[in-house]
Amino acid sequence: MKLIHVSISSGSLIAAVIGSSKFMYDIFGNTVNVASRMMSSSEDGKIQVTEPVYQKLQKNFVLEKRGEVFIKGKGKMYTWWLKDRLKKEITLESLQCTENTDVD
């Protein structure tokens, strides 16, 4: 039985509603492509994250360095396994995130 593979990347993306008769919501961009391509190098039941995600999570989560992994179209990238949570309560401030409500 194959378990789920999860990969998380962080960065900018484009979100859009597509279709003319049946509308669907989709996201595009390098961030999405990296996360998608990382899934092929992931392992069953594990969560693999990129370096930008590691930088944001390291103070609140237990992460294990996986090392360099070849990602199609990107080359070698450092990735980590997300193992566990350090704190019970996690806020946007503790993750050093801000809500972005700007729309062009």
C-alpha cells in the first residue's frame, strides 16, 4: 500500500479561476512547480520542505535535514523532513508571516 507524499515550498504564485463553462480554481508558478516536482523524490508518509519553508518553521517545528536532492528542472536543492511540532500554539507572528491582502 502506497502512502501519501507531501512536499511544501514557499514563495509567490498566481491564482486564477479558469474555464468558460465549468469554472475551476488553479494556482501556477515556480513555487507550485517545485513542490510538485519534489513529490517524486519524497518518501511514503513523510513531509518534505524546501529551504525557505525550513527557515520559517525551524523555531516552531522539529525538522531533519535530508540534504541535497535532485529536483527536475531546478537541479540540486537542500530539503528537510518535517517531523513534529515544538510548540502547542503557533501564530503567524511566530512563523514570521504576515497576511498579504494586496491585490493588483
